[in-house]
Amino acid sequence: MQRITIAILALLVSASCSFTQNPKDMQSKHTSARHNDTGNYPLSRSEQEWKDQLEPMQYQVLRQAGTERPFTGKYYQNNEAGIYYSAATGQPLFVSDAKYDSGCGWPSFFEPITQEAILYRKDTSHGMVRTEIIDSASGSHLGHVFDDGPPPTGLRYCMNSAAMVFVGINQQPPALVKKYMEKYATPEEKVAVEKFVLANQDED
């Protein structure tokens, strides 16, 4: 009985945070105006190559637009200083300074590390209109963005932990991140990463 109660509560939280915030008749102009996915990405692979590269949960989220259960992701309560990268490509997505506790059960951020890191796609699944967010390097699914975030942006980028790789300030980045930063990162991405790392190292 206890397990059933917990499962029901999880479903209610998921519905209230992910689905009912942006029904069709209340879709925000702020996010709906952002749909800019062209379908062209610098890094592309076959679905078999993605399956070979990613863990099953990563593949389900990143390539099949799956969603983790609320309050289960490994980065939901992560408060360390560092940078969150795409688990598909190693592309920098968010910095810890933009992370906040939205109470919705998923890691939440109020802005990406650069405006070019995220692309926006209209999502009409589940009978609603939402704004899906994908990484601009590969078009891999990350989560959704809503208009109920804190200042200064008023946005909530609701992310799946499985879609990200976190690298703390004093940690060495994995090969995936190193390869992206060396071969594919834009000048803006390199500057943003370097600026954040230097600022936090100075604080130490």
C-alpha cells in the first residue's frame, strides 16, 4: 500500500510540474515564440551509433524524448559548483550558478550557459502545447522550458539528469567533454566555460 501511495504521489507531482503548467489555452508567448529548431545539427549519428554510445536511460531520454521519474535524477539535489554538459555530445549547457530548487522534482535552471546552446521545439504530445528543449549540437532531448522561473529570466529549464554530465570545478572533464571543447565548441562556449571556471577558482 505504501508503494502504491508513493507511486501515485510521484505521478501527481509529475503531472503538475510537467504537463498542467502550459495547457493550450494558457501557452506563454515568452516560450512559444522561441521555437527555432531547424533540424540541422553539427553532430549527427545513426540511431544504432547513439545506442552504442549511450546508456539505456540516456538513450531513452536523449534520443526518444523520455522523462525520468521526479525526485530520482542524480543531479536533482546536486549543489556543487560546476558545469552541466550534454551527455550526448559533451556540449556545455548550464552552470551551477543558474541552478535553483524549483520543487518540481527535476534539476531546474533559469538560463543556459550561452543562448546558442539550446534550441526550442514545439511539443504537442499528451494533448498540450509545451516547449521542448534540445541541445543545439545534436538535437538531443533535454527536457522542457516553462515561464514560471525566477528572475532575471522568469524561465525554468526543467532538465533530465540522464541528459547531462556534471563536471565540478576541481574535476577533470571526461573524454566526451574534452573532445567537444577541443573540436566543436564555439568561441562563445569556450569563453563562457573559461569565465565560469576562473570566477569560481578565484572564490576558492
